[in-house]
Amino acid sequence: MVFNLTRALERNAERTPDAVAVICGDQTVSHGQLLDDVRAVAAGLGVLGIGRGDVVAMLVGNSTEFLVTGLAVNGAGAAFLPLNLRLAVDEWAYIIGHSRAKALVIGADVAAAVGWLRAVCPALKVVVGVGDSSGCDYSLGRLMAEHRGELRAFAAVDEHDVSRLMYTS
């Protein structure tokens, strides 16, 4: 079995649960809180049908939510695909379509593109919004709230599993 990045979260939360793990602007998150958030989102993704072999694209700027979601996707056993917010909508559509992304996580600043992306990316089944989730199937906050405290094991991965996809220009 290959190392799943979420194992480091578990180890750090066990050793120093109250120590600061993330500082983003005025927000601080402890190792324990980070693990709880990642577990909740990973469990929510699992309920939405996201798991090993799936790709989750993400159109969210640098934030705690970006980190939590990326780690949760890995925890679910899926591949995390961060997309450059500076690309044009048709470039996003190409990457989402080419990668056969099953889910998309978006920030409120790109929510207007959701309808078109759904229309041109047939593999896209679930859209999760960070912040304003209009046009989305779920909000990240809802996934966290509904699945907080669930203690599902993180996915076991092996050397054949893809954990990250990176498209560059």
C-alpha cells in the first residue's frame, strides 16, 4: 500500500491536536480541526459516490477550503485536479471533459459557469460550492455539517492509483 496523505493528518492530530496546522489570513485551524474537516468532507464525497478512480476538479482560490477539499479527495481515494482560475471557461471545460472529472468544487466567483460546464462535460455528476452554492448540488459547508464526526477509514491506495492530476500550459 502506498502512503495516503491523510495518514499524516491522523498522526499529527493524534500527537498535537490543538497545535496550529494552518494559518490562512485571520483564520487558524488546529491539527484536530483539520482532520475533522477532512474526514467530514471525505465522508460526504463518499456518500455522493466519489471514490477510487474518480477525478474531482476544483475551481477555488487559495483558502482553507482548498486544502481541506484536496486532502478529502485523497482521503476518499479519488484524484484531485486543481484548475487555474485564470483560464477561460472553455479551457476549464476542456480539462474537466478530458479528465472525465466526476465532481467539481467551485468558489462563488465562478458559479456563473456551472450550467455551461454541466452541459459540455457529460461525466460531471456533482457540483459542490464553497461559499455561495447557487447552481450547485451541495455546499461544502453542508457536506461538513452533515458528516461531521463520521469516522470512516480513509481509502487505501496503491502505486496504481492516481492522487493528483495537473494540467499545465
